[in-house]
Amino acid sequence: MQGKGLITIVAIVLGLICLNELLPTWYASRIESQIEAANGNEKEIQRLKEETLNLGFTELSYAKSKDKEMKLGLDLKGGINVLLEINQRDLVNDLTNYSTNPILIEALNKTDEVQKNSTKSYIDNFFVEFDAVNKAKGANLKLADPEIFGNTNLSEIKFNTTDEQVKSIIKKRIDLSVGTAFEVIRTRIDKMGAVQPNVQRVPGTARISVEMPGMKDIDKVKKMLQTSAKLQFWEVQQVPEVIPYFQTLTATVTAKGDSMGVKKNVNFMNLLQLDKLKTNGVASVKLTDTATVNKILNSKIAQSLRPANIKYTQFMWGYKPESTDEKSLVLYATRGNINQKAPVDGAVETASIGYDELSRVIVDMQMDSKGAKDWKTLTEKNVNKPVAVTLDNRVYTAPNVSGVIPNGRSQISGNFSQEEAKELVDVLGAGKLPAGAKVVQATQVGPSLGQESIDAGVISFAIAFLIIIAYIIFYYGGAGVYAVIAMIINLFYIFGIMDSGDFTLTLPGIAGIVLSMAMAVDTNVIIYERTKEELFAGKGILEAYKDGFKHALNAIIDGHLTMILTAIVLYFFGTGPIKGFALTLLIGAVMTLFTSILLSRVMIFHRLNKGKGLSVWTSPTKNLFRNTWIDFIGKRKYSYIISAILTVISIGSIFVNGFKYGIDFTGGRNYVVRFDKAVNADDVEHKLVKMFTTEDGKNSSVEAKTFGNDKQLKISTDYLIDDESLKADQTIEQKLFEGLKSDLPSNITLEEFKSADTSHAGIISSEKVGPTVADDIQTHGIFAVVAALAGIFIYILVRFRKWQFSLGAVAALFHDAIIILGAYSLLHKIMPFNMEINQDFIAAILTVLGYSINDTVIIFDRIREYLREKKAFTLSGLFDDAISSTLGRTFNTTFTTLLVILAIFIFGGDNLRGFMFALLIGIGFGAYSSIFIASAIAYDFLKTGKEEGVHGKSSENKEVLASK
């Protein structure tokens, strides 16, 4: 065989690279097992951590191995993943120097609305809206106008700079700002001490993805990442200035409370507890009443009643309760202005923990030059008056200014603990974000659930692997052993490449690897089935294998390229779990081509060239499907009727029953809650509906469903869906805790409930998806399916040169997709596992399309071959012969793949069941549609009239062919 030396060298080099990459993972795991066995013996644990292993070509230590070990996703290790979005309106405001131009403000407001249902960038939408408002008002404003972007903040923009040039400059500035935010976020994460964090910018957006395996405190992470660290100083207004307004509001609430979102019997003045006020604030409000006060102050009615002296006043809460009253929060009134720009708004150059004269913890700061200059001006103006020090609209302290501060030095005192002061110093020290940030998507997986996922993944993986090994050796004998060896090497390469590329292994990724193994089986099945045909034709073993590999090559390449195309589409248009699945599937497809076609061939011909035999069947399987011939084309009308009935039922169910959409598509929050006893999902749902009531008295959507077993529930809600703040998350967790209290252990605390482990009940995983992210995911998912179908159509057209084949292939794929959608519509209320339409479902649909087209390509490839060789046959007879001759391959591939998927479905854990159910339906119908839909439609559009010639396989056919 030509090139076998090169293939062997490549295989060895690749193997050594993978071995070198995987050794640290093995060593770290080995040491951790020994540490666990040490049972807390500190000396032994320290010795193990400092121990090194010298292998000659490399030296392994625990610290270095831990740093280089394979990354595990949150679903396997537990941890936190958040998607941050930088507030681009803030960036635009900053670039316009907080202009109050009415056209600019209206364009920004319209952009905010458009952005909720748009996948375009904020700044692109802003330019469209600005042009529209500008034209509607007849203002003819240029973007370079001093009231828009032609200000001192943007010296590169001159009065004659064109709108197109300004747009280019602004886009670059915003991209730079998001880059700055990325660096700040990464620095903050480093200060948190996260192990193997993964921080990435999402291309084309102002979003930053942060994954922190092993982290547990999601509130701390959100707070650390969302804090802009924009230190601001404001003048403070006192009670006498605002009391008349408060009195007016008290009377208004009594008359119009319902319109303000509160009850009419609420006494606003009593809520303010002015008699308890001991600071420079304007109220001291009980923690339980802060939400009510916010509703009143932020209502449109309250805004319209503001007198001139507090028209632009910002009411801000204190950072935390005062030590003298831990059940209340101080409300401050800071003097604002029309553009709400703080008098002092500067970054901190240095920050450190200090102590005041009473040994209380404080934070000492040194501002940058601009901040120092503004701080001097503000203190000169407000000697003996209070000034509020705020961070992200929270007042940390509001002392009276005793004298002018000329050097930019200041301090924050806020009843800090040592840990709180350190967190604040870390945030300030990492630098400020160029704009506010909000968490638009968040996922938290507890470590116990992560370990359970690993166990489920390993079990399903092992069972699937054993099934494949047993079946392929049973069916193909000695040749099957070589297929297994190639498969093991393939598996080793996949893990090695994942590790060397610093890719993250996830539970869907493991599913992708298992399906890659099934694909490897398919490759060997195609080769061995063709080899069997050559042997039955009377050829010697060596020649039969040569021709078997040669004739199988086109079909294998076609099948793999369509799968690679599907994986690429999944990777580029998918998010989260879809990417993990696509990545392993892509690596697996490429490695299968190498191991099953090239490496396996080298091994087999190395044996054959020595004169040794190699069986390609066993006694029970030798003649299976050998003489099977079915008139598929003649029976196509029945398949059309069956498919039409199933399609009508599916479409009818879709219109009548609809789907259960996951929060990926709708936005909302999911919580998987574990209990210490069996619970009734309907009872829990009834309790929670009462808890999640909106301001106008309406119930939010709440669903509770058994998840895995009767001691676990998956709870979904769209309560506060538009509020992406940390406070909203905490409010929902509090309500969830209160609603579930009767089913939880009596002594459990809220903090324990929020992060359950094996020792107590509570939330074991949570997920939040904001409405804008949900819209993006839905759009990308639909686009991924459309792009995959279009790509497959074009590929089949180019490869087979006949549009009839492309039409048949796409019709079959459409048929498969409709059937799966119909099944999910019909069964989502019945099945005991998750059947939501979400990202995983899109991944499943695309995987099914890839497998279905693979089946179709194999049949089409044989039809194309027979079109060249069997010109004496009728077209229907030729199609029947081609389909019948591939039945062995179709059965073996479909059967082994279904066995693998069934193993994952049963043993792979709750998170994968919905995904695998879609594959079970899809793979089965994919094999059916390849024969009865794709081939039948291609035949109907290829035939040109009455057929003449030999119909079907027979001894007479062979004689006809022999005479040609």
C-alpha cells in the first residue's frame, strides 16, 4: 500500500502528542485519589502535592498537572457560567458627552425597544433609528454635530467628518470599550482565585462569556462581575428639601395607590421611619418595605409630581443596613442634573484596606488626575455639607466634608467586614468598566450534580462502547477486531486533541464522542460489506479487501463530509451545549476518516501481505441480507400514504398542542431542586403560583415537573423576566425558598437552600436566560437548521450532478424534522422527562439530519454506481437493486447507532434524555426516509416515461450483464 510509512509515522507522532497532553490529567487524578485516601492527614497531603514523577521525557508535578489537565464543563464539574452584556447605551452616552439633544434621546429610546427583538448590534440599530428620527423631525443633524459625537471626547471627529466616517469611528470606539471591559473582567476573575476559568468575548456583540468551574457562590460572582467600579461623588439633599414631596406622595398613594402598583391603604410617610433616621439620608426603611417604596418613587405618577428642586434627584439606597439597625436600609437623595452626570466620576488608581480611629475597616483610595481635580472642586463647594460616595448607584458613605481635599485621596467607610472590604478593593483595583454590565444569561451547577453527570456519562459511555465492541466482533469476526482497535485509537486521539486544544469537555460533548464511535462503526460496516460482495463474486481475500476499500471510499467521504458540514453549522451558529456537542462530533468525524480508512487499512494489509487470512463474517452472519431483494419502488405509494398521515398528524398537533418551549427560547429562569422526600409536582406548582405574582396582581408563568426521580423537581418561571439584576435573582430565590419551605427540612437556611450538596436539600442547578438572549438563541437555532439544509442540498447537487437527488434528500430531511417536531408536540405533556424545544433540541434535529443524509448518500452512491454499470435495467429495478444491496449496511449502522443512543438514553442522566429521545425517533425515521422518501422522490422525478429493460435482480440479470 502506498504511503503506509507516512500514515504510520503520522499515527505514532499524533499518538505521542496525545499521550503527552493526557498525562497531566491522569497524574492529577491519581494524586487526588491518593489525597482523598489520606483522610485529612495534612502532612501526607502536602507530601503528595509536592511529589513529582519523572518519566524521562517529561516530569509531572501536581500543581503543573492540575493547570494542564483536561477542562471539564460545568455539567461535569459544577460551577458557574454567566453571559455579561456591556450596556451600549451607556457607551453611546459617554461618547456624546451625555448630550441631552431630544433627537438623540428619542433615537436611543427607540433603539432600546428595537434591540429586544433584534439580532443586530446595538450601535447598528442606533444608527438606523437616529437616521429615521432625524428624517422624521426634519432636523438634518449630522453625526459629527457637537450635540451628537462632535465633542471633546472624540477629537478625531471634525465638523466636516461624514456620517459614514463617524459610524466607523464610533464602532471602533465601542469595540475598544468592550475589549477594555473584557480585560477588566479577566483581571477581576484572577483576583477571585478561580481554577481554569474560561473568559471569552462573543464575536460581533458586546457580550462576554465567563465560565468558572468549581465556583459555588453565584451572587458573589455576579456582584463582582457586574459592578462597574465607577466611583461617583454626589451632593446630598437633606430631609427639609424632600419632605414636602414625600407628604404629597402620601396623599397621592391614598387616592391613586392602585395606579402606582401598591395598595391604597399604604401610609407612605410611615414607611419612611423618619424618627429612626441617624444619618444624612432622607429615610430609614425596613428591608421588607424597600420594594414598596421603590414602586411608589419610580411610578410615573410620582415622577410627574416632582417639584423643581428635586426634578432630577436620584434616590439611592445605602450599600447595607447600618450597624445600629440591621433590619432597615437608609434612603439617600442625591442632587442630579439633566444628564445625570455625577460631579465627580473618576477611576481609582489605587485602593487598599485601612482602619479608622475606632479600628473600623475602611477602604482608602487614590483617584486618577481628572477625579482628583473634580474632587477638589466638589469639596470646596460643600464644606460642612454631606457628599455621597456611590458605587453603581449604591451609597457606601455620605459624610460631611470637613475641608477641601486637594490631592484626590478619599476613603469609604460602610460598616464593612474584612471580606467585604477585600472584595471592594479587588473590584476597584481591577479598574472600572467603561459602562454598566448586566448578566443576561447565567447557569449554576452544583458539584454533586456535576459528579452525578460524570458518573452517568461514564456509565453510558462504557455500556455503549461494550455494545459496539460485542456487536461488531460478532458480525464481522476477525475484521471486527481491527475495527475495534481503530475505534480505541480514534477515541484516544479525540481526547488527546480535546486536551491539547484546551477545549472543554461537556456532557453533550460525551454524547458527541459516543455518536462519533457509532460513525466509526458505520465506516467499517461500509468497507466490510463491500469486501463481502467482492468475496461472494469469487475474488481472493487480498483483492477483495483492496476493492472493498476502493468502492467504499466515495460513500464514506460523502457521508463524513455531510456530517462535518452539519457539525460546522452547529458550532458556528449554536451556543453553549450545542457547541460542545458539535466540537467533539467534528473532531470525531475527522479522526474517524483517518483511523478507519487509512490506519485500519495499514493494519489489515500488513496482515494480509504476510499471507494470513482475515475473516469478514462469522457463521451466523455470513449470508445475512446476501440474497435479500425487495421491490421498494413498487411499494412507494404505501410509504407515501403512511408518511402523509404521520405528517398531517404532526402538523395538526403542532397547531393544536403547540410546544413546550424551554427558557432558551422564551427567556426566564430554571431551577432544579432536590428534596429529602418525595414531592408532588402539581402541589408544588400550585404553591409557587401564589408566590410569583406580578405588581398588577397577575400570576406569572410557573411550571414544576418531576426531574429524574420523585425527589427532584425542575421549576421554571418567567417572573421578573425583564429584570436582569442581581436583586431580582435574589428576590426569586427568596420566594422559591418560602414557597417550598413546607417540603424542605425544617432547619434549612436560605443560604443552604441556594447551594445544595449531597448533605442537604436545595437548588442543585439553576439557569437564567434574558429575553434578548432567548431571541438570539431562537434566531440562531432556526438559521442553523436552514443553513444545514441549504448546505446539504448544494452538496448533494454538486456531488451527484442531478437536482432530483437533492430534492429527494431535502424532502426526506424535511419529513424527519416534521415527524420529530410532531412527536415533541404530541408527547411533551405525557413523557416523564424534559421534552422542551431548546438549544439541545436544535442540536438533536441537526444531528438527525446529518445521520439521515448519511444514510441517503450511501444509497444514492450505489444508485449512481448502478446507473453506470446496469444500463440494461429499468430505472425502478436499478433503484430496487441499489437499495437492496445496501440493506446490510443500513441495518447494521442503524441498529448499532440505536443501541448506543438507547444506552445513553437509559444510563446517561436526566439532562440528556430529551436530547436522546429526539435522536431515537430521528435515527429510526432517518433510515426509513432514506429508502421510502429520498429514493422514491428521486425516482419519481428521474423517470421519463414507460420503462424498458430488465427489472430487478435475478440469474437472468447476471447473464444479461455478462453479455454486455
